[in-house]
Amino acid sequence: MSRATSLTPPPDASAPVRHPDAPAPGEVLGAHYDQCFGCGEAQPHGLHVQARAGDGVSVTAEFTVQPAHQGAPGLAHGGVLATALDETLGSLAWLLQTIAVTGRLETDFVRPVPVGSTLFLDARVTAVAKRKIYASATGRIGAPDGPVGVRADALFVEVKLEHFTNNGRPEEVNAAMADPDQVRVARAFEVNP
């Protein structure tokens, strides 16, 4: 697969289907891990992105750019904006009830995003092909209908829990596996063999 086409679903891809046990539209999805830089509440300089289930296979989220998130003076760092998009896109896995990791993320920076502004994020799965999940997201500045600041297309790959237990640093993996909430989340996604 060439780089230019890796974000284009193959002809045999199917339309995404929301899992019957997925959170209801409007429901807060919560952090997948409290130490996650994107969504974890335990990260003091993290993004604290909190996604909500949308209609179909979509989510919405908000991210307010803090002074610790700046690159150029008074503006959000591009890597931070890409992380906010990635986190929002990754939340789509809740609606598919699967565990998936980012395989590719292509981000377009449309206009500068000032420190102190809120980015309204909207993401949706566009297609599924075997273990590959294709998705796109948009971040609007200041309001859900505000000007587009950033957008992204992504490819996620479905993985098993062992992807993390075999590759993560043992201290964090053991701590997460000892946390009943983390184990509950991981086990909930093991519905897709």
C-alpha cells in the first residue's frame, strides 16, 4: 500500500456499524487510561480531552488550549493540536467496542489556534476493512460552527490487549491491570475476537 493511498479505504471496505453495546449518543466516554496525555485526568499538563458519543459512529469533544500547550507565542503547538485530533479519533473505538491504535494520522493545519481558545472537535468513522478503521476529524475554533483550525484523516488498526501488555513498560502495565476500572474497560472491548 502506498503512502498516498493508505488513508483511502479499499473498494471492499464496509460502512461502519455502531456496536449495540456502545455508549448512547450524548454519553461522556471517559478516559481510557488516567495517565494518558490526551484524555487522562492524572496528567497536569495533559490535554484532558473529554469525548462524547455522537450519532452513528461519531464523537464530539472539546479542548481548551492552555499556556502549557503553546508553540509560537500565544498559539497552540501543532503537535498538541495533532494530539487532540488523535485522541478524539481514538475515542471512536468506544463506539465500535474494539481496541485500536493509530496507524497513520495526516493533519492539515488550516489556521492558527490561539492560547485560551476552545477547539470543538468532531470525528467519525468513514469505513472499516477487516482490522483497519478509517476516520476523519475536524477542529473548529471557538464554537461548533466556528472556523476550521485543524482537520485530520486517520487509519486505526484493531489490536488485542496483548499489544499493550507485551509492549508497554511493565510498571505502568501492572498498575493499570491492578486498577479494576482499567481492567473493566479492557475486558469490555474483548467482545471482538
